[in-house]
Amino acid sequence: MDKELNNLFWKLFFPLKEKIKKFWKWIIVGLILVALAVPLFFNEPLNNPLGQQFQKREREDLLSWNITNAVEVAPNKIEAWITGGESRFLNTQDKWESIDASLTLTAEGWCQDKAPFKACLPLTSQGIGKFIANTRFDLPSKTRINEPSLTQEITALGVANVIGQKLRGDLGWGTVDYVIYPNAYPVLNADLIYYIHQGDTTRLRELVRFNSTTTTDTILQFKLKIAGAEIFRKVNGQETKWTKQPNLITKERIRFKTTGKRGLSFTTPKIWYFDQTKTNPMISQEIDAELQALPNDEYIFTKTIPALFFASAILPVWTDIDRNAYPAPDTGGTTVDGYSLRTTTNETWANIIAGAGNGQSDTTGSLYAAYINSGTSADTWNLVVRNHLTFDTSFIGADDTVDSANLYIVGSDKVDNMSTLPDTNLYPGNPANVTTIANADYNNTGNLPLSTAITYANWSSTATNTFAFNSDGLARIAKSGQSTCVTSGITCLVTKNANFDVASTTPTNWSSNVVSRLFGNSADAAGTNNDPRLQISYTEVAVAAPTEIDEGCWSCVLWNYLIHKVYARNL
């Protein structure tokens, strides 16, 4: 019996075996399809991590020198915060880190290394300070730098040997850490001060503060040492290499540059004092700087301080040597904020708002949201100020959609001695150069409102004032490769008085020689916490997946992984 059953089994199985051998591939495919189809009918759930609900996340890939924060709040929906000045630097881990200008006592002196450069300030006034240009990102060209660092040493000459003291206070642009060498110039009754200035660009500043007047011109000298750099300056508007003979004498920027991208630059030397009763409290005058070449890559940097400046000055009087890590012909930055103005005597309102600008500043720590000064004859005017702001918004893709935007200005003051209740609003700007402000920029502004005017009553002199962009304002934001002003990818704005300046309406309640104004903090104020900030919400162009796959069943996990993991950036 067993033998018969065994013969019957092989008689039946043998032809089936031959068919399996012939069609085994199709049988396997069929089994897989059945396995995939069964859970589709029963809609079997699975704890699938690919199907989790979206959670907002930091977008470190969007951070840059001027982007303090970037968050993806929904799939492809980005909220970015942009400052007008330099707020981050590229660290050695290739991450954009927040700049920290605070000073720490080390064996090298008072040092900081959380900026586009490292600086060590001397322990005594006769010691050697060091500025190490080691930035890994060139701001003017917005490209990476992979070159050896460049070090400049600086030593104050003609000073007594005074121990430095680290203090924290306001040197005219807000509260900062600084090192002071009290009365380092005893004959002049002047202090030597070093500090890190974080404004439109981050800079090392050496200040001399005169606490007494002088009746004779004063010579201040510093010894510099820097190897491996060529020196450039502007002559008749053209960049010219200095051959080290004769001595270089200039009021322009001085650039120390390697054959690559590395370098540093000195800003235009000035002398100044502060008068809080003036339109611009910083009353300044450009002065000549002289550079003399010595052997062994050393130089003597000389400034002559004119005694005549002290005649009408309010003490203390200041002068500086000011440098950043960018060997650019202009400021070294890519954006600016500052004001242009027209100042005159007893001019009609129509003429003062339509006339040519004849004053400007882009170094003050104040932002002029509105400023009107009356004349001394009835219904005449002496001054109108307009404030320019530029922001690098080129990180927004050309095909991305800007959904909303707000400009935030931290207020610092408001005065209405005229009882005219000036307001302020946001308008298109078009400066000739997005890194500097010129007199002529007074007329390089539009009158199309980009937001809703903020009234005098609603302007806060201590908290944040918000301009919410309307549709015209959103269209003004420059995306990558797009030009809405002179330079592509730069958004150019201006704050002006709306109810009188833009409206071409003579201010009411005229009275003689009084001021009505709205003030805020500019990008050149110390730090970035109170800088003007542009918040932009936009939608990135999504990379579309080729098909929609149900993520609720285990049979689809493989397809989800192969397709969505590759194409859907938010899974």
C-alpha cells in the first residue's frame, strides 16, 4: 500500500516539478503580489515612521552671515530673520555661528575669536595687539576662503605703560566690552581704548579719547607689522597699488591684500565728538592718515589731529583706527543703513522735499524714521531726513514665493516740539550704491507705500515697531538674481515721513526752529539684538515625488522608502 501511494505521489509531482522549474520566476512574482495585495484589502495599519506628522525644524542650511534664524514651519514653508549687518561667521566646523564680541582674558591678552577674525588686545598700553584675519567667508564676493590667515600687529607709540582694564559701557554705539588704558597719553590727558565693534561689518577699533582740549596739532603714531600683503588705496577714484615710496598720505580706505582673497582694510580716519542736540549727534571730520614703510614688513601709521577741531567741540573728542577682515575698496559689507538729508535755511516746504540732498551718514547708531526741523521765518524749513535700509535677500530662490514680510525697528526716541504729529512709513529705496549712502540718495526714493504708516502716537521709543508689508512691499523683496534696485538680490527700502514729506503737505503748527522726529536703532549700533530686522515667510519650490503612495500600510513601506525618501525633502 505504501509503495502504491509513493508511486502515485511521484506520478503527480513530477509534471508539477517540471512546470515549477519552467515558471518559477513568475510564481515568485505572483506570491509577492498576493502578499502585497492582502493588506490592501484589510487596510492593515502600521506604525510607520515615514508617515509621521510634520514637525517644524531649524534650517541650518539656510543660515548665513546675515540670517539669524531660519525655520521650516510647514513643508517647504520657511520663516527667515535677516539683519542689515553682519550677525554670523563661518566657524572651523563649517557652521554659521553667532558673532560674540565679548572679551576674555588669556595668556595672549584680552581676546575674542567668535567673529570673522580673531583679536587679542594687549595687557598694557605698550604691548602688541593682534588682528588675525582668518575669516572663512569673503563677504563682498560671498565666497569661501581656504587660505592661510593674515596677521597684523599693532603697537601704540608715545604712550605711558598703563595696565589695561576691561569695562563694559557705551562708547557711542551701544553697550560693549572694551579695554581701556587710562591716561595712556598723560601729556594729552587722553585714554587709549580697544574694542570689537559689531555693526554693518565687524571691526576692531582702537580709539584715543581726548579728555582735554589742545591748542596745537597733535601727532598720534602706531607701529604696524604685517607680512605677505600688498597695500592699495584709491587715487582719483581708482584702486592703486602703493609701492611703499614715497609715504602714503590719504583720507581714503587703506587695503592690505594677499594675492588671493585674504586681507584687511582700514576705514577712512576721522575725529569726532557727540552733541545730542544735533540731527546727527556724531560731529565728525575726516583727517589725513600717513603710512611710512620700514624694513621687515613694518610700518608707521600716523594721524595728525588738528587743534582747530577742538575750538567748538564738546569733550571728550575721539579718533580711531578702524579695521575689518575684508580687503574691499568700500566698506567691506554688502548692505548698509544710513540717512540722507537736505539742510538749508528758511526754505519752503515744496523746495526742501524736492531739492537735492546735501548731507548723509552711514556710521551713526541711530535710524531716522522721520525728521523735520523748522526754520526761523514763518512756514519755512531747515531740515528733512530720509533713512535708507538695504538687506541681502538673495537666499530666496528665484522661483520661490514670498508669502509675507515684516520690518522690525527698535525705537529709541520720539520728539514733537512742533506738535505736528509726524508719522512714518516704508517706501522703495534705490541708492546709487547698496553699501554706502550718498547725498544724492535723498532723491533716490519712491513714494509707493510698502506698508501702513505708523502714527506718532503708535511709534514706540523703547520697544519694537512693526511695518507689515503689503502686496507692493512683497513685490519689492529681491530674490536670487532679481533686481528691485541697483544690485540684484538686495532689497532696498527707505523710511520717510508720510503725512507731510510724501504727501507734499506743509506741516501744521509751525513754530520757530524746533524739531519733530522718530528715532530707532540702526545696524551700526552695538551688537545685533536691536538691529533692524526683516522677517520673511516664503514657500520654497518643492521637489515633487513621481507618485502618491499610501503610507498607512506595511506593504507600502518599501515604495515609500525608495520614492519619498529620495524625493520628498520633509519626510
